[in-house]
Amino acid sequence: MCGISGIKTSKHKKVDLDRIILKNLSLQDHRGPDEKNYLKINENLVFGHNRLSIQDLSKNGSQPMYSKTKNLLITFNGEIYNHLELRNKFKNELNHNWKSTCDTETLINLIESIGLKNTLENIDGMFAFAYFDYKNNKIFLVRDIFGEKPLYFYRSDDLFAFASDIKFLSKIDNIDKNLNHNAIFNFLKYSYISSPNSIYKKIFKLEPGTILEIDCKKFDQKLDYIKKYQWYNLNDKIKNSKKNLINNFNEAKITLEDKISKSVSKQMISDVPIGSFLSGGTDSSLITALMQKNSNKKIDTFSIKFQNKEFDESDYARKVADKLGTNHNELFVSEKDILNTIDKIDQTFGEPFGDSSQIPMYLLSHFTKKKVTVSLSGDGADELFCGYNRYKYINTVWRIYKIFKMNKKIFYKIFNGIPNRVLVKLINFFKLKSIAQLDDKISKFKSITKNIENQEDLFFRLISNFDYTPPDIEETLGDFDYEFREKMMIFDTISYLSDDILCKVDRTAMSSSLETRIPFLDKEVFEYAWQIPIKYKINSKEQKYILKKILENYLPSELIYRPKMGFSIDMNNILKGKLKEIYFDSLNLVKKHNFDFFENINLNFSDIPGANDARGNNFSWNIIILAKWLRNNKYN
């Protein structure tokens, strides 16, 4: 895992690129602490690289790296798990005397030998990379299918730059750092900023599965110099998979286990110590079980023990580890640890990010890094196998709603009278009240995914004309016949998975120079998962049913069939305690900015907004995060 960067300036503009690249490379040291280099391609173009050595620890893996003819130069972040197989598969086309065993050398020479499109169709991995084509005077930026690895870029008439970390771009001298108000509104609602936007108007995220082509000749001529196109269309792949549904459960189960097991095995390739996150839930337990199955020695597993028992799964993690025979490592986290971590979070993400599970993930990553350099994770399974509680309950909500459709006032009155704590216990879904007045399923789902209730609900309704949301489900999916829960899963894969879950995992892990790998997001696993009917994914309200049936091969039922807890902390009580004063100070700072959507809105809330349930909602936390970011970046 590494940090990549590059700066292109107009030939009419005199800039000291050596000074800028040297200064800003240090901002990505956490992504690549082992080595940092840059190569000046010409007076107006430079590529940089921060290296975290995983495969081939020698200098032969140093970057930026040339292809064998020196016509291409690459700076690469990620892992290509099948690169050694590809060296053999395309040995005639490559005709290459290898200098290293690293995947970067394989990748750049494949691109030169068989072309970018064919290379992308053949590689299996997670990545964000850029390469310069000397012959055609073009830069190409490429990001992986799901966005496991980050890639930001800045564009103006006289400067183009890219990097793994947004801080690298924001610290370039004299760039436009005007704030993106739409993105800030998006953050307050969803706790993250959706691609392609960032907190800055002129800095963008390259979307997953996308190529950005920069024509340097046009750039110098002050012409439109950028083209963007998809190399992997997620929706098309899903449609193709669903044309070949597997209607035999045992066949689906056996094949799926084989594909996940192969993915785990491939992702265990490493020249440094490797381990696994283990919460004790279905996803991490299955990945750990298959990892131990593929290992000839005890693997290291890592989990967190929370002071608050309501959020603590450590007993399950320990029992799973004992049953699988792993070398288990456990970190105790107190409320004090959580509070001490908050000051470090802003520097970890570079732009506002409000998923509060970032805190335990940060602590777990730093704990894990003490023993290993690579860790496998169970993320991605919820979106593929119907794992989130909102998938489980949406049909129930819809059926109840239809019963009362003729009289919405009665429906709203009934649910308004039920205490939140009761709703949570019944269906773990305390936002029923705020969705009761909406008319269609799409609106209901979008409402569920927003962190709004009570006073926040009123706040967001008043500013709905300034709405910016992730991709619209219907526009994205077209006329294809999906079951509604499948639409929810696709929606989450397109936006929530990439911009929240994977962002959280990458940034927190890389803050300690820990590489994370996600076997459920293997291309073959993903496409096969969409050949599996939803009735095999959620059966009699048992979520991730097929994964749990696979896990029965490794664990007893009592460790498998239990309520989903999720990876979260007691943010609501913390907000009402130690962070209460900080919240009101933060709210006052945010209000001073006079963001467009605050016009004519009274935000003098009398109490910390949130549900009565301990898990609460993230609105108050998002305000704190936003204010903290504004202060640290001199917008106060």
C-alpha cells in the first residue's frame, strides 16, 4: 500500500516543482513510510510516490517505475493479487526479463504490452494508479471497481494535480480552496461526502471503476484537456449475473464458499506479517475461518473489547478465535480512549467524515499494526448478502404502511405514540416516525439512510430545495426488474460502501501504515453473489443466510445465529456528557459561516439532538467534525 501523487503545470507558468513535490510528499508518509521518491518527467510534470513495502521489499520495487521500453512511467497504490499468474499467462506478449517480484512491474509492463483495457479486464486487485504515456503525451488515472483505494485530483486552467490524500492537494501553493457548500450539506445528512465531490469546489474524487485521461498537449494549449469514462460498469455486471440465477441452494453455497476461499487465499500473498480483524460477527468470522484453513500456522486475529457492554462483541470474537485456533489479540477501549482519539480523527481523513465507527477502527488499526503490516477484513458482505437491518425491515414497514395508506394520520399517530426504545427493541429501526409521511419506497429508503430525526428532520425538510444526494436508484438502474431490497443493496454499493465504509477502513488503517484487504470484494465473488437469489440471502428474516450456512462448516450455531450488533460506539451518551459543550461551540462556529442552506433556519437547539436509543444518530457528531475541520484548516 502506498501514496501516489503528481503535478502538471502549464508550460507558460514557472513553478518550482522540485520544491512543491518534496514538501508535499511528507504529507503522505503515513501511506508509505518505507521510502519516498519523485521523478521529474519535464519542467512542468512530476510524479511522486510514498512506499509501504508489501511485495518485494528490495529497491527493485521502488517507484515511480518505468516500463521496459521507458515509454510509460507509473506511480501505483494497491495490490494486484494475481500478478504472478499474469506474468505466466502473457509471457509471450510481455517477453520481459523481470527485475523484481513486485506487482507494479507486472502492471506497467502489461499495460504497455496488451493495453490498458485488456490489463484492467485481467487484473484482480485493489488499486489507484497513474501513468504517463511519453509517446502520446497523456496522463491516465485509474481507480479500482469499488473504490478500495483513494484518488483525488485538482483541475484548473493552469494546474492539474492528483494524490492519494486530499491534504497533498490542499497544501499546494495558491490553489483554489473555496468550500463546496453542496458537499457540506451532503456530509451533514449522510456523514460522508459522495463522489465525485470533496469539501473543496476544485478538488474531486475519481469515481470507482473509472479512468481519467489528461491530454497534456491540450492542457498547454488551454483547451479542454480531460476525458472521463468507466472501465467497469457495476450495474451492467449485476444485470449480466442476474440473467444466470442459481436456483439450487446447495450448489450456490458450495460454489460461493469456494470462490470466497480462493479470494482469501489470493489475498494472503505478502512478504510481511499478515492477520485478520475479528469482531465475532458473520463476515469477519467467515474470512478468518477461511484464512486459517488456508494457513499452515496460527494466524493472528485482532478485536476490540469495549467498556460499554451494549457495544461489546469481544466475548464472541474470543470464542470464535478459540474454536478456529487463531492467535487472538484483544484491545480494551475505554471512554477515555475514545475521547483521546477524537483529536486525531480530523488529520486522518483530510475532509469531514462522520461515521463514528471511525474511532474504534482507528484504535483497532493502530493496535493491529504493532504485530502485522497487512490485515484482512470482512467488509462488503452486508451490501452483497442483504446484511443491514434496513434491508430486513423495509418490507415489513412497507406492508404496515400500505395497511394505513388510506389514512396516513392514523399511521403517523400510532407510531408517534410508541417510545423509541420500544421501536428499537421490536425492529431496531427508530426512524419509522420520520418516514411515515413519505409516499414511495425510494423516498423511504433514502430517509432511512439519513441521520435525521426530530429537530434535524425539520431542519432538513426546510432546506430540501438545496438537496444533494447520492445517485438516484431508479436513474442508475433503469428498467431492469430488481426486487426492492436488491435496489437498496446496489444503492449502498454505489455510494455508501465506497464513500463511507471503504473510506473509513482505508484512512484509519493507513494512518498507522497498515494495509487492509477485503476478500468479499473480489471480482468473481461479487459477480457470483448477484447470481444468487435474494431468498438465499435473507431467509425467514435471517440476514446473510447463505453465509451463515457456509459458516456452519467451521463454527457451532450459537456463535453464528445471534442479533447483528455492528461496529459502533456509545456516541449518544458521549455527546450528552463530555462532548455536550463542544457540540454547542461547534454549532455556533458552523452557523457563523452562513452556508447557503442555513439561511432563515434557527439552529438554537435546546438539547443534544438524537434518539433516546443509546446508538442515537450522527447529526451532532457531524456538526462537531465539521467545526473541527473548519478550525484546523483555518476557516474559523
